[in-house]
Amino acid sequence: MKRPLSVALSCALLALPLAATAQSAQRPEVQAAAAKVKDQVVAWRRDFHQHPELSNREERTAAKVAEHLRALGLKPRVGIAHHGVVAIIQGGKPGPKVALRADMDALPVTEQVDLPFASKVTTQFNGQTTGVMHACGHDAHTGILLGVADALVAMKDELPGQVMLVFQPSEEGAPGNEEGGASLMLKDGLFKDFKPDAMFGLHVFSTLQAGQIGVRQGPLMAASDRFSIKIKGRQTHGSRPWGGIDPIVAAADVIGTSQTIVSRRTDIAKLPAVVTFGAIKGGIRYNIIPDEVEMVGTIRTFDEGMRAKIFADLKNVAEHVSAAHGATAVSAVPDSEGNPVTYNDPALTARMLPSLKAVAGDANVVEPSLQMGAEDFSYYAKEVPAMFFFVGSTEQGVDPVTAPSNHSPQFKLDESSLDLGLRALLQVTLDYLHQPKG
């Protein structure tokens, strides 16, 4: 999930059953394929977990993925969006086109989980030495999609249509001024020659119990945007603040007033929104009032109109509150390209709901609350009908509400989620390809 500045995905889900829908049966070929590749999927996941790579640095992971796809007789295209790997499985019968996505990158997090395959990798990130960890579960996603690839290739002669396998780098966000992720995959022509009729993706999720699947129609995860504000004052000695203009006091006032954007100016009865300041930097000595203060933060929304209004409100607050202190604000709202809302096509989601219930059981498919975390799967969902769902990763006996969340150094995956994720992704793929639309 998105970016070091993303909100950790720790919101509790409202485990409310989705609207009643006729439940289909789990396909026997799904169960047989899952049993066959189960151990291999676990082995892949552990290997990727032990050798994590940061965004736009997924060289080993991509090479392992491409190597296995070639061993299956596929012809993967490599180097898309730096280290993306894409392959197409051609079915033996005519039918629709489906795309399946797994993300491959890890996070600058030092692992604190006692596992025999725990990550010991360290690297330099933003000028600091840090550990690298699959603290979000992308190792699981990559292993699951490789297992699905095995299963689909084994049955390709009887498969109607085509399946695109998308192994995507840099979902967590490209470092520095680099481009990456889903937006760059599309820019590099992912859908140029293969425009899917539907696309599916999944994410292991700590706030669901292992054995559960979470999905909802329409908006699921928030749009995420980053902002930066620089407040310029005039440096002076700390003992005589009247000799300058204090940007620290102005910044504090901007931060406090900005909270009224959501609490007093945004209709959160319609949809939730968040404005968060994540970092503030100003000054180097206890008795010197500095020239300027820099602040960065994130905005989360579910509606394009609300998004634009919050941008305007934050810029207005920064500039006018600073001016009231005699300071000047230079604001960039947003300061980079943010993720759109992750939106599940309502018709596609309703159509595939029985498929998810078939593998997890009716009672284990729940409707999550809106999630303030973000996902760049949202870019694909803007291009084609798409469905993104959560697979519970917290082991039985541990409360998902208090379990270490995705992005935590203590995030721990119950590996039974690998089997459920594989069966769910395979079931929705086969049901979509085999069942006539409508």
C-alpha cells in the first residue's frame, strides 16, 4: 500500500455481511490446483520475504518472477516501469481478457518478527541506514500470483480467453524524483496491445482474520495526496522575537487552523477526509528564531470535489494565517501526483461476489469500512472495470483490531492467507472467463 507517508492501515473493519447473493460452488479445479502449488507458494513467499527490495529496486524479485514464467513456457516482457514483469496466458478457446496484478516492492522498515526467514537486509534510504522488510505483504501477493500462473498454464488448453499477469514494482511509491508504479506501467504501454475486460487484485490485510475476505462496491480506499508548505519569516535572536518574524509560531498556527478544514468546512457526513501534517522542520539552535519552517503532510479523500476544495482551503489557510503573523507562505497543494480513489466497479463486484463466497464461505466475506490508506491499483481501475479485495492475514486467536498493522515492523502474516488468496484469485478469474456476462 501506498508510500512511507501513507496512513498505516490499522482502521478496524466493520464486519458486516454484504448483500445476499446466490453463492456459487468452489470449482474443483481451483481446489486441486491450490493443493498442488500450496507448498511452492509458501516457499516463494518466504524467499521474497527474506530478500526484500525497495520500490524501483526490485531486480532480484523481478528476475525470479521472469525465470519462473519462462519455465512455464510463457514469454514475459520485462523492464516495464523499471522492473515490472508482464506475461500473457493464451487460452485454447475464445473468450474475454482478464488482467491480474501483484505488487513486488518492500518498505524501509527494520523487521522485528522472529522468523527463520526474517529479513536481515539493510540499505540507505533518505540518507539513513535502515532495514528493508515486506511489512505490507507484497511478498505474499507475488507468491500468490505465481501460483495462479502455474494453475492457469496447466489448464490453458481448456481456458477461454486470455489472462495478463502483471507483476508491478513500486506500489509503495517511487523514491525521490523517480517515476514508478501503476501509473508508469500504464505510461509504458501496459494496456496498449492488451486492454482487459476486467482486472483483479488483492491485498493481505491485518485488520481481517485469516479466513476472511473483505470487499465492497464503489470506493474502497482513499485518494492520497502529498502537500508541502514553506513559511518564510525573518531570523532573529530568541531573546528578542520582536526583532524578526517567527515562522515557527506561524507554522503552529497554520497546523492548528488547518484541522478546521475537515472539522468545520468539509461535509464528512457525506464521506470521510483527513488532513495530516507528517513532518515539520525549522531551526538549528535553541536560542535562534529561524528564517523559515518547512512542513509536509498528506490529504485523504474519496470524492474529487471534496479533494479539490480541501486543496484550495489548505492553500488559503497557509497563506492567510502566515500573513497574519507577518510571514509568507509558499504552498504546493498537492506537491506531486497522488493516487486516485481505489474504486471497485459495482457491476463487476456484484458479479464476482459469489466467487469469493465460494472459496471463503458466505459468513467469511465481509464489507469493510472505507479505508483511508491508498493503493495505486486505482490507476488500473480508472482504465478498465476492476475489483480489489482484502484477504485476512491475522492468525486465529489474535484480535485483528490490535494486531500489528500493515507497515508495522511487527507485521506478521498467517500463511493460511496464501492458500485463501490463491483460491480466491483463481476462482474469480475462472468464473469471469467461463461465465457469460449478465
